[in-house]
Amino acid sequence: MSDLQFRLDTIPGPARERLLSLMRLLEGSSGTITSAQIETLTGWASHTIRKDISFLGASAEGAAGAVGSSGGYEPGVLVSLIKKALGLDKSRKFCVVGLGRLGSAFLNATDPDDSEFELAAGFDINVNRTEILKSKAPLYPAYKMGEVIERFKIEIALLCVPLEAAQGAVDKLVAAGIRGILNFAPVAINAPADIAVRNVYLTDQLRALSIKIRS
């Protein structure tokens, strides 16, 4: 087992989610920030924040003087440690599958210059759509998914197809060697256990917000 895999395995799922949110909060920040300030910004308890940061192994990496000092945490150091601990310190290529209104919106989304993710391709069953849409990445008809994904070593797919086409697209992506799928289709998809899947259901998010603002 690699050192990275060992570290990932020692970080509980909820802590990983909080560390991801913390990384996004701190990116581009300067100066120092304390656990009390992070608590104010996030609502997480200070002791939970300190416990999550302890998973980064800062002391073991000789960063104890920069991280967790009495004056607070240095955002740049924390961001770097979080990326390393979660395996986010390498570049990964992704593609968009389904170029309707949602999928096409991702084609030219503005990302930070230092983003570790690179949009490598877009796919749609409608060939005309791939020819007329403007994109910073090349667009291909869906039947070329296998060839293109393998050629460009694309690891992640954003699935933006209608629900009735979702499972068929998933099967093609798995066969092409994709390793992770961010599913925006409003339907549960079946993928092998070694394929990472995250579902983003708009209705569920609206319901979650509705619960929080209930009156």
C-alpha cells in the first residue's frame, strides 16, 4: 500500500469532506487563520477542525512550525498539505458527456489557472451539436468516446445526459476505462465498485435547502 493510500485510508469520509471545503475556503487567502475563525466561517466546532487538520500529518512532515502554531494556521501551507493528503496534487483530465444546456455550460466554465483539472473533451450523440458549439476543448460524437478517452487518458466524466440515456452512457464510459463519474442525470446509475461515482441531484439539493429554511 502506498503512503498516499495509507493516508487516505486513515482519514474518515466526513473529515475528507470538511478538508475539501476548508481547502476551497483557504485558497487564495493570506496571513494566518485560527481554528476559532474557521469555526465562525463554517460552523464546525474548533476541536473538530483541529482533529481534521491532525490527519494531515503536518508534524511528521516538518511543518509543525508553519501549521498549528499559536498564531494560527498559514492558509497556503494547509492547502498544500490537504492536496497532498487527499491525492489532489496531480493533474487529472475530465470530459463532458451530453452537451445539452447543462453539459454545454461546463465547456467554457472559468476555472482557476492553477486548477488540477483539465477539460480534455466533450461528447454528444448529436453530431451537429459537436460541430456548432464553441469550446476550449475538442468535441466528438458519442461513438468516439472509447477511442478518445483512451487516447487522452481521461479519468473523470461529467455525465449530463437525459435520464433514459444515463446507464447506456455509463456502460460505455466504464468500457472506455473511465475511473470516476460525476452524475448530473436524475437517476441512479450502476457502475462497478472500483468506479468512483458522485450524484448531483438538483431536486435533492433544493429539498435540503428547503429543510434548512423550513418555517
